[in-house]
Amino acid sequence: MRVAALQSGLDGWQAGGLPEAIKACERQKVELLVLPECYFGGMRSARTAADAVAMTAPYSDLVAAFRDCPAHLTVVVGFTERAADGLLFSSAAVMRAGQLIGIMRKLFPREPAFSPGEQLPLFHHDQRAFGVVICNDANFVEPSRLLALAGARILACPLNNDLPVEVARRWRVRTRSALIARAVENDCWVIAADVCGRAEGRQGGAATRIIAPDGRIVSEAHGDELGVVMADIDLTNDSMLQRWDVTQNAAIFGKWVDALTDHATGGQKGDVPEPGEV
């Protein structure tokens, strides 16, 4: 399966380049393309600014941008979503052959404008299952693991590390390390698409890369280079997750549940479920 990730500038879709990226994917027979978080509208932390670029169902402008996609191409693209109740989300749309398949909402937004999502949908390209992990969600162990347990062998990661320059420098290694960790611990391919460049004291993280389940970086953008990175990935091997089932050791599983319970109750342990009840 051939996959790709687009590294864009901080302006995302406004800077152009999407038609060329889609054409490149068509020529190279790419089946799954990942675009950055908030690719449409840009990263807007303030509520007023985010609301100004938000899209509501049926997301006509978003769908129109992918109307001419080839039939074999699935696209994961970030945008700001305004729900029916007025809440704003950093969301990712999954498009197939120019049609909207589904929406994933960021679970752990750090931006004040956005509310947290609550669902972890599993998507498919043909018979291949994949999940969407949006930016900061990749710093958490649980979303990726839950998707992998549900059957995902690919984690599509729309990122938008549009950060103050010093913050971007501090997070450069951590971001890459987190993506590698999610790949290895879940035996999944990770396809991450980020932004790059500088503007008004801000800098893009430029963490666009494709990571194999063993942690190898098989393709990546170089520095602030714009454009599409591609790789052929192998999904024929069975997932190794069954080897890493903590319930195989009841004592360690119990300690894990104890730690979660203790953390959730602020140090006051509640009833600990037996193995298999969580």
C-alpha cells in the first residue's frame, strides 16, 4: 500500500499546493494521503478567530476541495469544525474519492478555542483499518492503543506544530520520539503530516514523516521543505499486540489497574476490578 503525507506552510490550504499534491498522489498511485491539522483555516487558538474559519455540516467547501480526487485515494485532512450546538473542534475529515466518509475530533486539545472530542472511530481503506490521532493526542498512550486494539494497523496523524520559535525548538525531539513510540508500542505504521516555516515569531515543527512499526523512519520531509513524502508500507504481517496483553500476568495487570484507579481518584483507591473486567 502506498501512503503519503503533505508538509505545508503555516498558512495551510491558503498557500496553495493542494491540487499539485493530489495530482502527485494520482500519478504515484497513493492510496492514503494525510494532511496537517487545521490545514483548512490554519491554527487559530482564540475563539473568535477559530469561529471565523469554522465549517459546519455538510462541509460544502471542504468536500468541494476534494471533488476531483481519484477513486483510489483516501485523504485525512484537518479543519476547524463548528458543531450543531456551537462548540468548536479541531477535527479531521476522512475523504474517499471526493466523498466525506467520517469525522474525527481531537481528544486532548490544548487550544482554548476547541472542545475535546469523545469518540475514536475506526476507518477503512478497502479492507485496511486505520485510526486518526490528531497532534497532541499522539502524546497520550491511550488513544493510539485503543485504535490498535480495535484493529488499526495505520495511525494517521495530522499535526500542526505552529509554535513560538523557542517552544518549537524544545519540542522538536519530543514530537518525533512520541510518534516513534506510538508506532512501536502499537505495532502500527504512523503517517504524520505537519506544518513548516516561520512567521511573526512562530515556527512550524516540520515533523512530517512515515514511521514503520519497528520505529524506522522510512520517509520524511527535510527541514522546511514543502511537498509530499511517500512510502510503500507492508500490512501483511499479523499485529504483535496479542503478545503484549498485560492480562497474561494477573499480578501486573492488577498493579496497572490500581495505579489507574489511584490516579483517577487522587490517591483514594476504589474497588479494583478483576482481570478481564476493564
